[in-house]
Amino acid sequence: MGKYDLVIIGGGPAGLAAATAAKEEGVDNILILERENQLGGKLNQCIHSGFGFTTLGEELTGPEYVGKFIEKVENLNISYKLNTMVLNLTRNKIITAVNEEEGISEIKARAIILSMGCKESPWGIMNISSSKCAGVLTAGLAQRFINIEGHMPGKEVVILGSGNIALIVARRIILEGGKVKAVVEPLNYCSGLKKNIVQCLYDFKIPLKLNHTIVDIKGKNRVEGVTISQIDRHKKIVKDSEEHIFCDTVVLSAGLFPENELLRKAGVKVSNITGGPLVDESLATIVDGIFTCGNVLYIHDIVDNIVLESINAGKNAAAYIKGKKFNGSKIKILPLQGIKYTIPQYINVENVAESINIMVAVTNVFRDKFISLYFDGVRKMHIKKKILTPSELEQVKFTKELLENHSGCRQISISIQKD
């Protein structure tokens, strides 16, 4: 059985940043396990620019950005195994993995960081009528076909969903000579970042149909068109609102969700809202010595935020290996009206150095509203926001002084209020 101080499962930007941070904190015996044939994760297929402003102070493409971290891993002599699938993880931090060269092996770790990322929701959950014809694929697969494999998924495309990957794929299809007939979004707002809405849709004059969905995909052997319909605020089809659009390809962006199978096997408590683990301010799960970061924790809006979070996870895992105990009285953060979830869900004041940023996700678009925070029912923070959207997480800063002044507090509730 192989033994390591720290094992990181997942070699994308989160895992790489966590590994380098732990190494710089003095942890030498580190192993990264990656199931693909190269490090870097999904950023290898994100060839558009826009990465690195916050963490590196320059604008890079996805491969350039993650290449900086891969180079750092190499320079720090951090060990990694490619083409290695993790089959099981126990509460005792024993990992069962398999690859072609070594077969099935077991690895024992003093600490583990989970950074497996996320996966796309399958299109079957969307319950769309079709003949199962060719030409229907997810946004991530379309991106891989174009950017990695060098194949166009189709010439005339309709995209269902308006998340960031969907918007970027729409632009990419246009740049490669295809045509995007429409981006169809069931919600009453576009779910991508504002900059992507402008740069990918408005700049290329791609039609955006809000409060609409695809109800039928036409075609026998290959997609020939789709029927879209308007939906009301109760998510019901509006009668006589059908519209037919001719196309040869349908790209589906049904959302992302964390790769949480290993979490459950290890006995880590998983949130019913995010699909990721419940964590405290140190990104520690309820299982001693298991930390987490990146899209396996929750779906991030910006990769730079993943890297900053992962550096924190690496430092905390290093502190744990050196003997720090992440225990003590925890304050629960309770999301109420207008709040979908917060990260973290718990705060142990003893582990906060100077301050901590709480990531807050809202349930809808809100204008000129307040984020209000109550410590055991008493309002202590009331923050005016011009606009809040589900596509962009808000950060609320708690200072250690504020938390210490309410050391007996057992619960912090957070909600959206008019005044």
C-alpha cells in the first residue's frame, strides 16, 4: 500500500493550485491522481481568452492559464499519476485506484483534497420529445469537438440553456463558420455572466429567447429542426405559442453538478442544494482530514475564484498534516428568503485568521435590494445591492472581530429584503 502525506484527487486547476500551495507550506510527500491522459482538466478545451486577471495579472487562454500551474507542479517535483481512476474512498482515507500500468492499488493518505470538478447534466432529464436522431449533444461535448477534435458539430444550431459554456460554444460556432439560430432559455433571465452575454450573444447578434423551451426535436436520421414554446411563470407551456426553427444540430446545456460519488462513499455529508459537500471556513468536510475545493464543492462562476479557494484548501490541508485540529464550536449559516445557498455552511471562529468571505448564491434576479444577516435573530449587517443575479455569486465579508463579538452565536441567517 502506497503512503502519502497528501493525496489530491483531480488534476484540474483546483487540484493543481491546492497541490502547489501545500508544497509551499512544507508538505513534501504529495500525490495527484488524474483520470485523464493529461493534467489541466476542462481548461484544456477552453481555448478562448479571459483567464488569469485576478491570480496572474494577465489575460490568458485556458490552456495557457492551466499550463502555468502544470509548470509549477513540475518545478516543485510534485508526483502525479495520469489515466488513473479512483474507485473508492473510505473515511479512514484509504483510496482504491486503478490504471493500466499498475492495475488496482490502494493508497493511504494522512489528508485528502477532493477536486474532481463537475459534469454536465444528461439531456434525458429535460424530457424532450424526439426520435433519438443524430445531432443532439451537450455543450461541453460540442466544445471538445470543435476545440480539441477539430470537428464542427453542425452548421445550423439551436442551443437550449444560456449558461457560460453554452454562450461560449455559441460564439465558437459562429467563429468557425456555423450559424446559431437561437439560444433558448426556460428562465426569465440569461444564466451566464454579463460579460459572456455581451461578448458571445450581443456582439454576434444571436437571438436569445427567454421563457422558452424546446418541446420537440424533429428528424429521422439527423436533426431537421426543433419546436420551441413559451413557458409561463409556473413552468407550464403557453398554448398556441409554438414556433418551428429549422436546424441540423441541437446543443443542450442542462446545467452542471459536482462529481460527488466519492464524497458519498467516504461518508461526507452532501448538500441537497449544491450537490457538493457541506464544509466549514477551512474547506474541511465532516470527515476528519478530508478537504475539498473547486467545482466539486459548488459550481463556480470564475476560474480565478477556484484557484484562490484551492490555495486556501492546500494551506489548510498542510496545517492539518502538521497537527492543527479543525474543531471547536461551529456557527451554522442558514439561507432564507431569496438565498439559494452559502459557501461555507459553517464557521468555526477559532480558525478564522483576520476575515472570511462568504459566497452567497441568490434564487432570482433582484434589483435595489438588501442582503441582510442576523446573528441569532438580531440584524447585524444590511448591505444594499443594485442588482443580484443567480449567475454571479456575491461575497459577504465577516471580520474575526465581528465573529468574536458574537462568540456565543449559534446561527447566522441570511436573506434578501426590500429595506
